Amino acid sequence: MPLTRRFLLAAGASLALPMIVRAQAPRRPRLATTLKAARAYEQLHALVIAREGETLLAEALRGPAPDRAVNIKSVSKTIVAALLGAALDRGEVPGLDATIGSLTPRLIPDDADPRVRAITLEDLVTMRAGLERTSGGNYGAWVSSPNWVAHALSRPMVAEPGGRMLYSTGSFHVLGAVLAEATGRSLLSMARDWLGEPLAITVPSWTRDPQGYYLGGNEMALSPLALLRFGEMVRRGGRWDGRQVLSEDWVRRSLEVRTRSPFSGLGYGYGWFIGRAGAERIALARGYGGQIVCLLPDLAATVVVTSDPTRPARSEGYFGDLMRLIGEVAVPDLRSV
């Protein structure tokens, strides 16, 4: 059985801390086995693990320290999905069934397929817009275009909106632009106020398109310790330090399978991949190169991995190795803590 299928069998179940995160050396011998195994992967930069509100491991094996911001690649999609939830919680957008045509018609180019008007926020956050992908081999032409939103929305329709999953950063970039127009705020402002401030984490500025929209779905930078706080907040139903950052309802709905990745077979909710590592249920935020936030709800644990962002991490290669590290090494190690 392929590695990804073996360790990430997709599951349809829902997955649903205040804590002080300190950058510190691991308390040996706890998680010593995990740390030793992690050192074998030359792409792996940092590993941070918490269980039941306590940071057990925060180690930079290579690269920047765990409190330094690094490129989180497509983990950015999970952050943008959380901002959609925060906007819904605040009544900034009317609902997931709201369409591009009703919210931001001026973003739609004249040459777009008529069906583009009916694409909903839910279609965008689940990458079921139906438009030809801007990721993979199409990414370079997309980010070289003079208008990223218009380029993404003028792609041919290759599926019906709300149909199959088409992994595309363009869908999340359009979602970010729609949120910016609907709220009158930039994605950076939303991220800093709605996530950064309550989590007490720093959110640096990142790439913007020619029209000034922050790139939705790629190139954000957060530290591994900041990612741990974000992951732990979601794992605890949207709460952090006694404050409801995201509504419990949004978190629950985010971690329910809405579609399925054609590449890995994993389920996909609102910005989260849903599956298993070994016998454990997991929710994954995943980015190019091996950037991972992994929620382990049954163990009350969160694992963060950052890696070399310039090297691929395919499902049958390094990414599969990381899932084996979590499922076969970290999980038994956590059970012994």
C-alpha cells in the first residue's frame, strides 16, 4: 500500500488550550525517541510538540529558532480559512452560501464564465470553484499576470462549482480578495487583529498582488511557536487563554470532511485535511516543502513541523516520512509522557 494511504487513510469524522508556549530545550527523556528520529530528515528545520497545554518539545534542528517567523507556504490557506470563520462570526459576510456575484461583482472580469458569479465562499474555501487550477504548472503564469484575481476567475471551468476538489492557490487568493472587499480590511489587518492579537503572536506582512491584495493561500510567515498556538486554539474548539478566538461552531464545521483530495485521498474541510496517522485521527494544515500543523485530538496534542521551503515534499516522499514520524514515532512517544 502506498505510504500516504498507509498512514493517512481519510476519515469522515469531525475533529474537534489556554497555555503559555515557551521556547525551551526538550525535557529528556520525554520525546527523546521522536527527536532522534527527526534528526534523520535533512529537510526538517524545526519540531514543536505540545500535549494537554504543555510544550514538551521546541527544537530547531536546522535553520531559524522556533520563535523566528518562517515561510509557511500553503499552511497560509488554513489561516485564510480561519479568517473566513472570524468574518462569519463577526457578521462581516452573510454566510458560506454568499456568492462572488452578490458580494464583489466588480472582481469578476468581463471574459469570465457566467457560472463564476455563482461561486460561493464555501466553494472557494474547499477549493471546489470549478475553475482551472492556478497551482502546479500553472502557478508561474498566474503570478506573472497583471491581475491575479482576474486571471484566476477567467480560467476555463473544468468542473461545476461545488463539485470536485481542484487544489488551487487561486481559489484562496480570490477568497482573500473577496474578504478584503467585503470587510473593507486587508488580510494582513484581519490576521493581526483577529488571530495575532488574541493569540499574542506576530504576523509579519507578506506578498501582495499588483492590485495590493495580500496573497491568499501562500507565502505567509509565522514562527513554529506561533503555529503551535494557532493549532492548539483550533484543537480546543477556538479558545485561547480564556477567550473565544473562533466560534466553536466554526471550528467543528472546519474539521468535517466536505470533499477529498485527488492526490492524497485525504478528506478536506475548511482549510484542513482530515485523515489518520497510524491509528490516530488527525487534522492537517499542510504546505509545500513539509510545513505542517497536525492536530491529534484524541491525544490532546499538536505537532508543528517546519522544513526547507525550497524543496518538494511529495506524498510518497518526505511528506510521507513526516506522517510516519508522527504516526509511528511521535504518537507512541506522546503516550509514554
